[in-house]
Amino acid sequence: MNYPPAAQERRVAEPPKRAGASTRDRSEFARDRARVLHSFAFRRLADKTQVVVPGEDDFPRTRLTHSLEVAQIGREIGAALGCDADVADAAGLAHDIGHPPFGHTGEEALDEAAAGCGGFEGNAQTLRVLTRLEAKILSSGGDPAGLNLTRAVLDATCKYPWPRPAEGGKFGYYASDADAFGWLRDGAPEGRRCLEAQVMDWADDVAYSVHDVEDGIHAGLIRLASVDEAAREVICALAAQLYSPLSTQQLAPVLDELLDLPTLRDLAGYDGGYAAQAAAKRATSELTGRFAGAAVSATRAATGGIGLSRYDADLAVPPPIAAECALLKALAAHYVMRRPATIARHTLQQQVVRTLVAAVLDGAPGTLDAGLAPAWRLAADDAQRLRVAVDQVAQLTDSSAAAWHERLVRPRGWTVYSGPAAPT
């Protein structure tokens, strides 16, 4: 394994396994993967929104199934380049573990509610969960140490290795978690992501783009046969605005070629039957292979070989492939995320999150889980107490957020919310 001892270090020394515990020979990185997989926070992802709301369809993807798919794609890309497969796998499993209920809608509302303690960001919350909130290891002084993952795995989960920019945008850690961030980045080039984090990020994009379109087609929300010229212009404009550095005009021919691929033409008349479902799975497989394989080939061509890890190289994604991925994201955004029923639901969900934070603050520590109450009692000021309340709401699932809202908010006479789904 081409990882130095420092990459395999853990922040907190751990006692030896007790008598009777398994003594199977596992690498430190395999142990990390298992820790993420068996964590409370990972299981909660089963009831957190990806695109189609849990319970709205027979088999939609949730944050949990999405994370499993990201881990699988990342594992194969990483292994093909020479990364430790368990590092890439663990990063994929953990990459969304800090996301709150209701997906990015909940993230936006929590960022607003957390303005007094440095804001909220799903990726920064992931680091907080892994290094502090998830119960696994205690330090010698009895302080929570989270899952106590190795430096290499923590670094691989760090998609944005910098604090919150003054101008806003994505970031990887809160000021209160600066010590943990500094430890995992020891020796790393400032602001540069390790190869495994880049692999995870691309695997996330691939899974997000391909699988969300598949879910939208199966749910009847995306009908490829109905993507006319007007819709194509909107999709290209969305991709240029949100996902790609290319202009609408530059993306237009790429979209035409993408929709003309046999694998997508086969889905134009999707009717939900067995043959149509088989065609959808074939399309998913072929597009995933197309995007993942292109990145592996381009990276190998740029570096002259394999056996790569950590800071040996950067992942190379061919621009046309990146553009195709961006257009698939925009396709899902146009037909699924921006439809009126979804927008109405998001408005209600943001009300839930904002009022829940206020209600938790109003009733704390009695409104906190037992695991978070000590942090509230030790908080030195209002900002630290607000962060604990935000941690509480962030860990809730879609269903439990609605239940907590019913239990905590309704008795106070605040905005009433009836559940996670809005009328369609």
C-alpha cells in the first residue's frame, strides 16, 4: 500500500480490542470504511431526500442509496488509478453524512438559521459529524472524537479544504472545528484536494447526474421524447448557470449529441414496463461507465501511468464529458427540482427547519438528544449554544423533522406544518 504512516494515523489513541473481539487482519482504511457504514449518521441517510422524496415512489434513491452508489463508483475509479480502494469507498460512503433533512433545501434554511454561529454547510457538517458528533471514540479527557478516522480517509472526504469564503460559497469546516481540520490537512498543499477527494467528487457528480435522471424518468417527471427546442435552451441555460463553465451556446451541440446517444434514445418512449426498466438500467450502466472510464483514461494519459494516490496527481475529466454530466444535472433540475409542486414543498420544508431551530433553542437542553445536551451545558456563549441546536436539527431525517415540528412547534402556536410532502 503506497500510503505513508502519517496517512494511516488516527487523531486519538485507541485502546486495544477487548478479549473476544475479532482479530481479523484488516487495514486501517478497511476499519474506517466499516466505521462509516455502521454509524448512526449513515443509517439516517435512508430517510433524507435525494431528489424524489422518500415515500413518494416505490423505489426512489435516498441519500443513503446515493452514497452507496457514489462509494461503488469512487472505489472503481480509485482502484483503477492506484488509490487504496477502501479510502475511496469510505469517502464515498461519508461524503453526504452531514447533510440535513430535506436535502439542499434544508441546507439553505439551516445556513440562514445558523448565521449567528458561522453558518451551515453540508460538507463542513460532514467533518463535524466524523470528528465530533458521531459516537464511537472518546479522547483521554473524555471529549467526543467522532469516528476517529485516519488522516487519509478524512482528507478524502474533504471536498472543499478551506474555511467559509468572505464572498460566500462552499466550504469544508467551521471555525470551531479548525483544530480537527488542521490535523487532517497536516502536510497537505494549501487549498488542494487529494486525489481521493477528487475521485469522490467526480463519483458524486456521476451518480447525481445519471441516477437522478433515471429516477425522474421512472417517476414520469422526465419524458425525453418531449424535450423540444425550447426545453433544450432552458436546460443549456441552467447547466451554464449552475453546473458548467461553458456558455449556453457552447452547451447546445453537446446536449444534442448527448440526447442522440442510443442509450438515451432507447428511453424516449419509457412506459415503466419490464423492457423499459431494463433499458433504463442499461442506460444508467453505460453512462456511468462512460463518465468514469473517461476520467480514468484521461488521468492515466496525463500522468503516464497508474499507482497514484494522495497528492501524486489530479483527476483529469475531459471537458466534453464534464459538459455531458452538467447537462444531465440540468435536465433533472428543470423537470424535477423546479416544478411547481417541488417549489411549494421546499417553501414548507424551509419553514420547518427555521422554526425547529428556534423551538430547540427555546426549550434546550430539554429539547436536545442526550448525546448533545452536554455540549449545550458546556457552551460558553450564545453562538456555541446555537451551533448545538443546529447540530440537533441537522441530524434529523425528513420524517423525524416533521414529527419534531409537530411536537415542538405546534404547542407554541407557530407555523403549522403537516408533513414532508406538498400537494401535487
